[in-house]
Amino acid sequence: MIGKTREYPKEIMILEAIVRRFPPDDFRKADFEKKLYRKRAGYKGEKTLDYFLEQIDHSNMVILHDLRIPINSTHFQIDTLIITPHFLLIIDSKNLAGTLIFLPEFNQLIRIQNEIEEVFPDPILQTKIQASQLRAFLEKHHLTPPPIEYLVAISNTQALIKNPTNDKEVSYRVFRSANVTFKIPPFYNKHPQSLLSKTEMKKISKQLVKAHVPLVPDPKSMNLPFDNMAKGVQCPACEAFGMDYHQGKWTCKGCGHKAAAAHLQALRDYFLLYGPSITNKQFRDYMKLESTSTAKRLLACMDLTSLGTNKGRTYSPGKNFFD
Ligand SMILES: [Zn+2]
């Protein structure tokens, strides 16, 4: 069973809103674009592994996606955790392209792409650390964990994986996502003893889901050029900002495109960048709307929760507003 699904990360949504509305002539835009590209690639790699995991029989396991668990004064993150009666298995997915050279002697991963050589932290070591943090967390909550195994999935089919020192750990722990079906059964042979009952497996799962804290970066701490960031409703056709609202539709001044619900994305961006609450006046300012009653009508038609009355009323995203 799936104990926790993978959701589209808030961190990526925030980066998308930043890049969409960033002043085009500000040199820092490229940094945010690069970061967004990297985060999207990572997410895509995780989804690729999910796809292959869905094809295995998981009636006797609990699969938890995307965990971020507080420990001491920090957090540890696990892309995928599989709870079986015999062992726990952490799978970290990497979606790097290019030639990936594992050099475990100094815990290095070298990536060569377009003749550029980059050093990355050793993902085997990273995953091993996650395993010890997971063990510490469970023990702290009086749950006795079975052996914890860990793997590194390479999701990018274009990647060329190299293990020049023929290191056994590398060949044992690193694999291509498509191979996950064949990677898991050997762990049952390695750990033949069934140690957890269904109830105990669920208990571990529950404890982790309860402790999970999603990563929501604060745009206020990013030194963003808020005064120069684009406001208004973006045209879905030509991407220009500042559509006009007439007779129940948004119309683009530039290309003439008409869209009824284009304010939805603008309001999402507002919440992501400025915080989870908006008044009728702030909504009108941001959307460039004149009429209070039009704003009220638009706000009433979205999945929002409201608090207060009259001018003091604020609207916040409802449960499924970002879906
Ligand atoms: Zn347009």
C-alpha cells in the first residue's frame, strides 16, 4: 500500500511563481531559472522511480514518498521509503544527465557533461546517513527498526554510469530506476527473518507521516525585487501580464486572447510569494480590477476559505486550491 503519496513540491511552485514574475532585466533571474530547472529535474527523477515502483506487488509493503523529518535542530529527507516486514529500504533518486563517475574512496560523484566536470556529494554516503538518521528517529519514538537498507536510483536514461574502481558498494547500491523490480527481492534473502507485523509496519508509517514537515521556503528571505516583480493576470497565450476583465472574461491587450479563469494562476502566485491571505482590496490591486463586487464574485468562485466580515475579510487557499 501507499502510505504517503508524492505531491508537487511547494518549493517548485514558489520558484515557478518567482521566475514567471521576475523582472526580465534583473541578472539574478538566471539563478532562479537554474535552480528551478534543477528542482524540476529532481522531481521528474522521483516520478520516474514511482512509475517503476507501481509495477511491483506492494501488497505486503508500505511505500512512503517524499518525507522530511525533523531531527535535532535539522531535517532529513527521504525520496522513497519502503517498509517491509523484513527490512526498511530507502531509495534516493538522482536524475543527473551526462557521465556519472563514482569515486567512493573520497566519497565523490563526478559528473561530466558538455566537457564540464562537476563534483557532487556521494549519493551512497548521503543515503547511508539518511538510514542512520531514520534509525535514530525511530528509536527515539520507541519503535525498533528492522535492518535499514539503502539504494541510489539513477532515473535519467541518458546518464552513463561508471564505476572505475569496480567498487562493490557502488555496483550493489546504484541502479537504474527501471531495474527496481529486480533490486528489491535480494534484500529478502539477505534479511530472511520477518521482524515486523502489519500493525508494526503501520505504526512506523504513521509516526513518519505525522512527523513530516513539508519544505516551504519563505520568499521574504530571498531578497526578491518585489517592487519590480510583475503584477496582474498573465495571458496564457502570449505570457504578457495585465489582462483586462470585461463581461466575465479576461482579455489580453497584446494578442486579444480571451480566458475566463486566468486569475486563478495569478492568485496562486500571490499566495506563494506574499503569504496565504488576501483582502478584496489587495486582490483588486494585484489583478488590476476596479470593481469591488467583481472581485468579490471572483473570490467566491474559487476554493478559498474566508475569515472576518466586510472590509476586514481575508481569503486563504482552501484544501485543494493548489491542485
Ligand atoms: Zn496575450
